Amino acid sequence: QKTQKVVIYFKQQIDCNMKKIIFTFIFLLLTNLSLAAMSGDSGGKDSGSNQENLYKAAQRLVIKAKKLEKKDKLEKALKLYSKAYDKLIKAYNKDKKNPDILNYLGFTLRKAGNFEEAEKFYLAGLEIKPDHKGINEYLGELYVKTNRIELAKERLEVLKGCKCEEFEELKELIEEN
């Protein structure tokens, strides 16, 4: 009889705990759905800031990936470049005329070894802003990597008067090859 009372007691506790768990799960689910609905793109003025947030988050991932790459943690760096690319594609779908987004799309693809696709994004960015320092440097680096030194020199020529680190870095890379 004592055993039955103990079993009944534990059964009640389990039922009570299950109800709490189910309630908590439903509460969390509804909270997440509400937050998702509130942060969704309504096409209003929030869509620009959402695109900017995606770009900035991707930019932070790229910076972290570069640091990992310098430490020879290439696999971890590639994962971050991939995450950055996913965010950049979402930002690009909202703003196809932003050369900074196109620059980082090209950069992340180049780092992943997809030179052909990277080049397309770089060139699309240059159509919008031909003197974009980052695009010219990174496209030049792509040309060096793919043994097209003359095209890399053309990118260097665009950067010639900028007195910027992009010019110096590309110049050094070309001279090494």
C-alpha cells in the first residue's frame, strides 16, 4: 500500500512537471513566433536597417575569419566565411546596388575558392562604383591568384592615386608574383 501511494505521488509529480514543460515549450514557441513576426521585413523603413544589420554581421564574421586565417585555422575561417556569405546573400537580395555587399560577396567566395563566382560579384560592384578601393584590391588579388597579372595591374592602376593601403597591398602582391 505504501508502494502504491509512492507510485501515485510520483505519477502526479510527473504529470505536474509534464504540464510545466509543455506550458514552457508553448510559451517559448509563441514568444519566438511573435519576435519573428515583429522583426520580419514588412517592406517599410525597417527593411533598410535589416539589410544593414545583415551586412554588419557579415562584416564582423569576415574580420574574425581573417584573424583565424592568419593563425592557420583555415577550417574555422572557412566556416565563418560561409556564414558571412549567407548573411550577405540575404542583404544582397534586399539591395542589389550596394557595392560594399558585392565586394564582400566576392571576397567570401574567393576565400572559399570559387573564383569564377567571386569575379562576377566584383565586376558587378565595379559597374556601380568603378573606383571602389576594396573591390579593386580584391579583384586584383583574384587576378594574381588565377595568373592574370596584366588584369591585376589594371586594378592597381585604378588605385594608383588613392595613397591607400589597398594600393600598397596589391602592389606588393603583384611584385611577389
